[in-house]
Amino acid sequence: MSVMNGQSSASGPAISLRNLSRHYGAIKAVRGVTLDIRAGSLVALVGLSGSGKSTLLKMINRLVEPTAGEVLIDNENVVTGDPHILRRRIGYVFQNIGLFPHMTIARNISIGLELAGEMEGRQQRVEELLDLVELPQEMASRMPNQLSGGQQQRVGVARSLATRPGLMLMDEPFGALDPVTRDSLVGGYKRLHEKLGLTTIIVTHDMAEALYLADRILVMEDGEIKADATPTEMLSGKAGKEAEALVAVPRAQAEHLIALEKAL
């Protein structure tokens, strides 16, 4: 994905979580998380399965309601407002894409505008967004099952940007794609994030992806933030044992590839 010069910029908000928790009966999925995310950040949430990453992400746009604590977006407590209005300000992309199979690509992209009552200029906005995610204009009339997985995920990104949100939440958005397509989309999204001035929080199980994409990495374990560091700090071993264990995996893979190349 490249970014077109004609795309108007959003202004990413600052996010604050205050003693945020989510319990499912006796299971404490998220335990009293407090953190601040500055406007314009690209933050990766990493950790093993079941560590609370997706639950924490979904509490920000109230797909999951907190058991306790607060979510503040630009100092506004989102828990007290209308969740439907809140979600119009937040882009959300997830692994299974969730395109509506009975709708054309154009309508999939513009459905958020339709629900918000923004009826004028939708065709132009679809055209802008197809350019933004590097899909040809003729795809607007196609159905989702006529697109590859990578193309469908580009549509998912375009749809999430239709209402010009400043905040993007991404839950394993590239996890189901082949490595070449995934690498292209990861790099493209990073450029898009920077161009539009977004605030992005991405959940990923891929530490190499987090190290490449993010300017800040949060390591979750057992519902808590166990490490909070830059990619450089992660690689230098300054972020603690939980982070070191995650970094060890891509480091070992890279060392193995280097050894194979030397053996040629």
C-alpha cells in the first residue's frame, strides 16, 4: 500500500487507560492496566495466546465492556457515551476481515458512511480509498469472493478509514496471509499510518512484525503489561525476561537463516 497525496490527514488522538480490568467470572482477562499512549503512536501489543491482548484492544472501542476502570480518548471517558457514535471515530481491522459477502466492494467500503448518514460523496470517497490501498477502481463492482485474501484485507483497511478516524485498532490483521503479501501490507500500513498522522494500536503474535512496525511495544502476560519498551530496547535485552523470551524467537530464526546462507 502506498499513500496518495490527495488523501486528507486525520489527527490521531491520545489514549489513556486507567486501572482497566475485564473479568469473566473468576477469570481475570485484563488486570488493572494503566498506561498512556501519545497521539500519533504506533503501538504493538504482543504476548502469548490468552494473555489479554485482544480483550484490552476491544475495551477501547467498547466491543467488550470493562469490568472496572476507564478508557479516555483525548481526555474523554468513552464508557459514558454512545458506543455506536464512538466506533465511527475509530477504525477497526481484524484477521478474518469481516467483509459482507452479499455487498459489492464499493458498498463494503462505504457502509460506515451510510450508517452515519453521510450519503453525499460516497462514490468519490470509495475511489479515494481504493487508490489509497492500491486496488484498481474496477474492483469497486466486484464481490468479496472474487478477491484474494490480500486484496480483501486491503478492502478491510479501506473500509476502516472511510469515516476518517484518527485512531486505528488492529487485531492480528495480517496473520492469515502468506508471508509475501503480509510483508507488503505491513510496510504499506506503516507508511499510511505516518502519512495520515494516525494513532494505531495493533495486536500481533509476531514479534518480528512488532519490531518492524511499531515505535513502542507492550508485552502482555496474564492480563498485565509486563514490558513497555521501544524496539531498540527490546532487542538490547533491557525490557525484562518476558520480552526477551519473545525476541528470542525471531532472533533464532534469523541466526538459522544466516547459518544456512554461510553453508551454501
